[in-house]
Amino acid sequence: EGLVKEIFKEAKGMDIPTPFRRLSYDYCIDTYGSDKPDTRFGLELHNITHILSKSEAEFYKAAKTIRCIVVPGVAQSTSRKVQDTLDLTAKKFGIGKFGFFKYLNGKLESSLLKFVNEELQQELIKELELKENDLVIVGQGIRMRVTACLGALRCEYAKNLNLYDPKSYDFLWVVEFPLFDYDEETKTVSPSHHPFTKPLDRDVHLLKD
């Protein structure tokens, strides 16, 4: 941190506050959809599994997880054509299609409302603290695919809507990375880092056992 602080002071004349905050790997994945999160803007991911898993939609009932982002001020302008274009991103990440909910005139609009009763709609509105003209983009499936997909979409929207200053910085450390990744489809474990990575102190006893 001291070195980074000194470099930015000398090269850019910027006085960077230290110490840098620390965010856990899991928090970053679940909140930003990335282990190298851009925290200069909001559009955080929301876990709404506990709401939509109670709907009548079989694809939501069967989903491992259901996540979403809320994009302000774009519901009215998000046409069917725009939704079809966004679905290409979903397919790229292997999660099928997005679900879209628009909050207009104090209520939700969506082709999916036939699966979501009034009580669940109100839960969704309250959970996400929706405001007029908000667009809710929902992805469902395997956690890492869904979060990565919404994370990419989050950054794309932030750039297009000018939600941050591209010349700004927000320094942080991402900590507690996993040593292995578990593939839910193949039921196998593979290294996520080189084998010389030090395990967390709280996990050392597992190696001894």
C-alpha cells in the first residue's frame, strides 16, 4: 500500500487514502459478480432466490440461485429488441435468458407476472426498494455463471449510463480467495490458484485431518 501510495503521489499528484479496505472473495462475487470488482459505482447484485423460488415458474423453482441487478431510469426505453440483445449476454455465460421486470406507474410489468403472484411482486418491490422506471434484470442457474454474467452486464450499463468518472480510482484488496473451485455440473474439484498458495489459518486443521 505504501508503494502504491507513493507511486500515485509522485506520478499523478494524487494522495491516496490508506489503509485500503479489504473485501472477501465471496462478498465480491455475490455483490459485484467479479473477483476484481469495480466499486466506483453501485448496481450491486441482489440475491432474490428466496422470493422467486416460490413462484410458479419451474425454471425459478429448479434454479440453484436467482440473482438480479436493478438499473435505474431505463425501464421505459428497454424494448423487446433491447431485451433480445441482452439475452445474447446471458447465452454467452450459459444461463439461457434473462427475466425482465419493469417498475412503471407504481407496479411491476413483465411477461413473467403470470408466474409471480401479487404477494411475491410486493416482496420483490420491497426487497429491491424499486423506484419509478427501474429495470430489474434477473438471471438464474449456477452461482458462478449467474454472478459473472450479471457482473459483466453491471459494468456495461455503468459505462453506458456514465455512472462513474473513468479517471477516478477506488483502491481495495480482495482477500480469502478459494484454493479450489467446485464444478457443480461435473461434480469435480480443480485448483483455482497455484499449489503454493497458503491456506487460511482457519482451514489448516483440515489438511492435518
